Amino acid sequence: MTRLGAIFRPQLPPERLRSIARLADSTGLDELWLWEDCFREAGISAAAAALAWTERVGVGVGLLPVPLRNVALTAMEAATLHRMFPGRVTLGVGHGVQDWMGQVGARAESPLTLLREYTLALRGLLDGERITTEGRYVTLDDVALDWPPEGGAEVLVGGIGPRTLRLSGEVADGTVLNEVFSPDGVREARRVIEEGRAAAGRDAGGAHRIVVYVFAATGPDGPARLQRELTATGLTGTPGLGVAGDAAEVADTVQRFADAGADTVVLLPTADEPDIEGFIRFVGDDVRSLVK
């Protein structure tokens, strides 16, 4: 069954997260996703709070920008969440927005090298390994977690370009695709990811979770709001992005993304969504019941 999520955009103030998380937990929503956008809410602290306020709903963070975080710290934080809330945590890592990384003095000369070293080290630590490595960016000397997650934990990589998608196939357990991907884009991303998996000698066609964000709007002004969002983000030239309509129309679009290879579809409200609580209810109750 396709997992269905919704996003709490970090443009909303942090104090609104509690009511939204509890509302998501009370609906049929599978996952509530958070962003770590500079310089808004932090991903791990927001995720910990959302998990503590809820009982059932999964919580995802996409993405944690790796230039900002020592890999040992990310492993410690991730392991703590997985131990406290087993089966409910999904964490993705990525390059981060390069302009933001430059603002804080953390921009890497080779983002791909950093992401490769980081993801391999993070997965190893979460698998309970003791790691010594000296790479271009990641250095660990006899490091192991005292409290790794029971049975390890998946690490997803977020990416847009083919080199990052191929890298995700090589080193990650899944991939987060943002709102620039249409169903055709998801198919192509899956193909490139599988190329990476094959190059790394990983089982072709094996488990590699694909999460995709999709703009969604409902209500009488939904089409206009979706068009404004696509225009503001420069995405009007790509067919198949986003959906505006009632629950049946949104569910049909979710199915198209699932048919293209998405395992989890996370609906992204427009920046001018007037009723975020209503959006969560719409996704978690009305759309979820129609998605197979």
C-alpha cells in the first residue's frame, strides 16, 4: 500500500506544530514530514517534539543538510529517536541549499564527496558498527554508538540531479524527491537510482524506498493557489506537477506517482494555504481512504 503523508512547512511558526501533529495522529495520515530549512525550525528537535506529542503517525525529516552537522552527532540524534520511537522515524540527508551553506561558512567544495562519505559513515554507525575512517570531509577514530537502533535504521538521501540520484542508489536505503518531480520524473529517477544500485553491486530491484513531495490544493481557490505556487517556484514549464481538486482527484494523482515508482507520496500545501488544519484533515481522512 502506498504510504501517504503531508508536510508541515517551516514557514509556519514552531508553536503551531503541536496541534498539527496531534491532528495528523488522529486522522488516517501515515506520515507527517518536516523540513530543516535555514533559518527556520530545526529538524531533529521538531521531530522529537512531534513524536512525543503523538502515538501513531510516522514523522519524517527531509532533509538534514550534511555540511551543518558532524556525522557522529547526527548518528547520536537519529539513534536516540529510533530507540525512543521505534518504527516511526524517517530521516533524510542531503547537500543543503548551497547559498545557505555559504552563509554559515559550511559550503563544501565537493558536495557529492561529502554526501558519500557522510551517508556511508551514518549508515554504519546506525548499524552498530565501530568505524575508523579518514576521508576528505568525514573523519572518525574508533567511533561506535552505545545505543544504536535495534536492527539498524534506514537512511534516505535527497537529490535532484542524476549524479546525486545515482549516489543515493549506491549508498542509501531510499531517496527523497522534492516537488520538481512529475510522475515521468519519478520513473527516470528510479531508473538512475537503480543504475547506482547495480554499480555498487546491490540487489537489482531490491528494497529502495522512494519518497516524493507533491504540491496539493483543494477548495474553490485551489487551482489558482497551485498555479501561483508553481509560478513562484519557476515550475510552470513541467507538466504533471501538483494537483488541485477534490479528494478523488488528489487520490488519482497520488496513484499516478505510485505507479511511477513512489512508495510514499507526501502532499505539500501551498505557501498560501489558508487552513492548514483543514488540509491535514483533508489528506488524512478524505484522500487516505481513497489511496490503495
